[in-house]
Amino acid sequence: MPEEEAKDETTEQSKDEGKKKKLPLKTILVVLGLLIGEAVVVVGVVSTLGGPSEVQGEGVEIVEDDGTNQLQEVLIVNDRFPNHQTGRVWLWELELQIKVKAKNKEKIETMLEERAAEIKTGVSQIMRTAHHNHLKEPNLDTITRQLTDYLERTFGRDGDGEERIVNVLIPKCVGFPADY
């Protein structure tokens, strides 16, 4: 009898193992259905929202550039300025130019002639009070930002409400101790 009980136990175990080894078909079908449904929704949303926009040529005017928006450079200052911030006198040779639109160039040049000493004094004050580290920056970001702010306030806006100055350029900013 112990042999029969052992056989009964093994057959029961094999039946239990057979039940455990069966894949849950319903669960797999439900997950597969959800994945397919999600893919359909994603493709539908992307195709409706992300499709190429159609641009129609009707009502579009082609405006030819008459040269007023062309950028030109204007020299503001090319001089040497002292700086005492390190406790030692340094002379900084500065060339300062601005980029302006062609339509604003004449107004800028007129203002430069009328207010040359004032503009040079403002640039000189910025250079004299600048920290030595700012003058030695690789891109001169701090000095450029300060000069841009000063020049934009000085030259103001044009008739269209745009800044007259497009960009401030510093092609040369070289310092050397003055006591050599």
C-alpha cells in the first residue's frame, strides 16, 4: 500500500505541475489587445497632430529687400583707456564698433558727430571702472554687455520701435601695464 500511496502522490503532483505549466491564455490575450490598442491610439494622435503643415501660396507677399535691413559696421571708439582696479595702472587699447541697419546708419553717424565727447566719456568710464577679470575674459562678455547697455541707452530706438544697435563688436581689447 505504501507503493500505491506513493504512486497516487506522484500522479497528483504531476497533475498539479501540469496545471502550473499551462500558460494563462486569457491574460496574454488581454495584454496583447491592450498593446495593439495603445499602438493604434499613438499612431492616430501622431498622424493627426504631427503631420506636415500645408502652406498655401495664396495671400503671401514677397517683399524684396531694398537694402535698409542690411547690416553695416560703424566705428565708435579706437583709443587707449586707463584702468586702476588692480592697484597698478593698466592701459587698455580698445576698438569698439557697432552693427546697425543701413536705414539707421546716417542717424548714428550724426549722433556720433554731435555727441562724440559724451560717448567717448561713457565708454571711458566703463573701461576705467571695469574689473581686471572682466577685461581678460576670453569673449569679453561682461564688458560687451555693459557697453551694449550704455550704447542702446545713448542711441535709443528708431521710428519702428526697434533698437538702432543690432550688435556691439570689440575687435581689439589689449591691455598692458603702463609702468613699463
